[in-house]
Amino acid sequence: MENIEKALIKAGRTAGEILRKNSFSYGKLEWKKLDDPVTAMDKSTEHLIKKILRKEAPGNFLGEEYGFEDNKLDLTYIIDPIDGTKSFILRDFLSAVSIGVEENGKIKGGLVYDFMKDIMYVGYKGTNYILFDGNKYEFKDKHDLSKPRIICNKTNGLKERLEEEGFSVNDLTGSLALNLTEIAAGNKDGAITGEIGKGAIWDIAGAYYFLKNKGFVTLDFYGNEFNHKEPNKGFIILRQEITDKVLKIIDEYKT
């Protein structure tokens, strides 16, 4: 277990340092499809992450840029070298390196690295902690603000309904993995998106471990248990104590 955590930290930190140094010179920009950019840094950092993990704690690889590499092992790393590429290109830097650890089909660990702030979230088989400036910090149970905080995509009318019921609601922007990990770390209380057809396994895998390990309710937008392998059905991520109230609001909104 310790070897895998160390390998995740080394891979994430090495990739993040390179991304930070090249944040204003990311190289050639291409488009995989409409509104889905990829930079030279996406490709090179995925190669680098795989190289480090292959040496430190071998496994299979499923990456956003280069697909699946089957090494006939039980462990699979699910890699998004720059989660929030559009934010990276725009230079508002709500971006992260995201790596999920899957064993026999189950998410067992994750790393999400906010490389511009040098805040790294790490966990594997029961651990959750934050690395910053050479120090280690625990996740909080919840934030210290009075209003429950939810991030939400621009679903017509839902944001307003939540605000009417006393929630503080912000737009869901930038790295999905980073947004969801910050929820698990105690900074926010939930996230909702009704965008169907968007999202891929590497967008969610790094953060999903933290959410489940911290006991958050994880549903798709239809109300079924969220499946990290099919993340394109929207999602409802909530702290247990606000779940009933928020689900009632969503049900009223849907009708």
C-alpha cells in the first residue's frame, strides 16, 4: 500500500511541476472533437506518469490521451494528465492532475493534484490526506461556513431553487476531479449536474475514491447509484445530512 501511495505522489508531483513550468507555453493545440482540446502537455505528461508508475508500482493504464494499456495485472491506473484542459488553456488554471486506482473493477485509491497551488490530495484503501508545502493535513468533516455549499452546472432554474432553500450555489467550472475532491475534503457539501452524455471515466476516477471513502451519497441524475465507469448520466453528489432536502428539491425541479 505504501509503495502505491508513494508512486502516485511521485507521478503526480513530477507531472505537476512540468505543467506548472509550462503553463504559459503548453505547445501545440489540437482538437479531438468540438469543444474538446488537447495540448502537447496533455500527451507528454500522460507518458511521464505512466513511465513513473510502471517503474514504481506496475499496473495497467487507462489514459485520456492514449487509451488502455493491458499489462495483465489486477491494478489499473486511470489517468487524466490535465483535468480541466480548457481552463489550462485559458490560464485561469482550475486544472489538476488526476489518477484513479482501480483493482478488480473497484476504485481503491486516488490522487488529485492542484499543481498551480501545489495542493495534493492523496488516498488509498482507507487513507485520505492533503500534502502542501511539505506538510500533511487531514480532510475536514465539513467547512465552517453557515450555509451549505453546492456547485451546480447551469441547469435552468435548479440553481435558483436551491438558493431559495438556503443553499450557497456556485457554477461548476474547471477540473471536475478537483471540484469533487474539494467536496470530499470538506470545502463544499455537494455537486449536481444534469448534463447527460458528457464525461468520461478519467474525469471522475481520481475523485470518486475520496467521495466514497468519506461517505458521500453518489447518484446519477436519474437517482440511481453512480457508476464511475458510466459517468455520462449526470450526477448528484451530496453530504449525507443534506441529501433528503436536496433530493426533494431536485424531484420538484424535474416535475
